[in-house]
Amino acid sequence: MKGFTLIELMIVIAIIGVLASIGIPSYLTYVKNAQIKACLAETKSYANDTYYLLYDQTSETHPQKPIYHSCSSITDASSWNELTTSLIIEAKSKNSTAVDIRCDLSKGANCTIIP
């Protein structure tokens, strides 16, 4: 006799199923966290640029519109000036339904991930 028995094949398939049931959710969590962190980097960069342009006494330029690839949206601060009172930049990462990141420019462009 050559080959595997039906029981051996069923055991291998069961083991693969158990590994997949553990591995796939872990992988999806890893991908989501990576997307949020990539969006955080873009948002932090935009918040730092905006903060610098708003508080630099020698600069007459205003913040630019955000350019993003890892986020599905970032608050547009291009119309802000030194009189703007709500200095909050919020961003959503891709495949997200809620705001994931909030940057408070009144506290020095401090960005946090919202759980």
C-alpha cells in the first residue's frame, strides 16, 4: 500500500483548519494596526506642518490641503489662520468607519490613536 489513509488526511486537514482559525484573525489585526499606524504617520506629518505654519511668526504662508495615501480622510486645515479656535485635526484610516486619530494643535501637534 502506498499513500495516506483517510484518517491521516482528515487529521492533517483538521490541523490546518485550527491553524487557519488562529492565524487569520491575528493577521487581520496586524493589517488593521499597520494601516492605523501608517495613517498616524501621515496625520502627524500634516499636523506638524500645520502647527509650524500657524505659529511661525516669520511665515506668511497658510497650511496646505492634506495629501494622504494611507488615510481615507484628514481634516483640511488649509483655511485655518492664527484666529482659528478649533485646532483639532482628525483622520480615518482606510477601511475604518470611525475617526482613528486626533491631533490637538493647541497642545503642540500631539497626535493620539483613538481606541
